[in-house]
Amino acid sequence: LFAVLLLFSGMQYRSASADAVVKDEDTTYDRYIAFGADLTVKEKAAVMKEFGITNADLSDYKVIEITNKEEHEYLISSSVIGKRALSSVMVVKTEKDSGIAVDTKNISYCTSGMYCNALVTAGLEDAQVTVVGPFNISGTSALVGAMKAYATMTGEDISKDTMDTATNELVATADLADSIGDKEKAAELVAAVKQKVFSDGLTS
């Protein structure tokens, strides 16, 4: 728990910096999909089926790919990352003050609560997020995709430090879940710790 407190006491929120995520100039989309770059044609079709969309629907979305290299860049624990970026994410902007809702399909390492906590840390607001794997996979690349999607959708930078903190939080929560044997309880504890850190202005 002390390690978790240390992690969150130093977190940073949205800020512009030299190493911030590069924004796309076209910010007219409010629907965004980040596909794992290593999906085969068959696997991508399976992901799209889970998203409930067809190739014809893709014109309504801003589409990018997330690479395995990006996973390794932002995740502190390479042991949870495979050799292929397969998890994909759909981010749809919702009404102001609606909050963040996360749904997962074929994701084993990360729960909806874990994603939600990490995305809040990254500064996301008001979005429906759907994380999908072509089959049962960890789902680590999707977090990077969701953050990059939101930066493009809102036109606001997410600094590298903030992305690092959010992805590190995801791994820390998963490690805690392994220790106590309950992923949902781990996500609830991390959320409570974060609230305590910020409400009391804790710095150690």
C-alpha cells in the first residue's frame, strides 16, 4: 500500500510539454478506434465484430494503430507485455459530466475498473471506452490507445509523465490484485487510495 501511495502522490495531470503526445490536426471526430498493429486480417475482423461495426462504419471513426514498441515504452513491467500488440480500443466522446464507462471483451489482465482508474489518472473525462481482444489476451496496448485517442479527440495534450503514471498504475493495480486474489477489490482499493491522496494533499 505504501508503494501505491508513493506512485499516486507524484502523479501529474494533463499538461503541455515538449514530450507530450502529438495531436492530429483534425479534431472533428468524436469516435476513435486504436487497433493493435499486429492483428491479422482474421483477428481484426473478430475485433470489429466485437465492436459491432463493419468496414463501412470505419469512415465514422478516426483510426490509428498501437504498436508493441509503444507498449514497452509506457509500461514499467515488460513481463506483462507479449510480442504482439493485439488489444484494441474504441473511444466515443459522451455528454459533459457523464463520466467514464469502460467495457472489456476477451481481456484477461485488466478489468474495467482498472482501465477506468488509469484513464481518470490520465485526465480522461466523459467517454465510453470499449476494449477488445480477438481472443483472450492481456489488453495492455489498449490503454495507450485510449489515451492517444482522447488526446486527439479533445485537442489537449497528455504529457509523457502522465501517460507513464497511468500505465504504471495499471500494472501496480494488477500486481496488487495478484497479491490479494481479487481484481475488483484491488481496483476499488486503488481508487480509494487516490481519493485519499488528493483529498488530504498527501505528498509521502
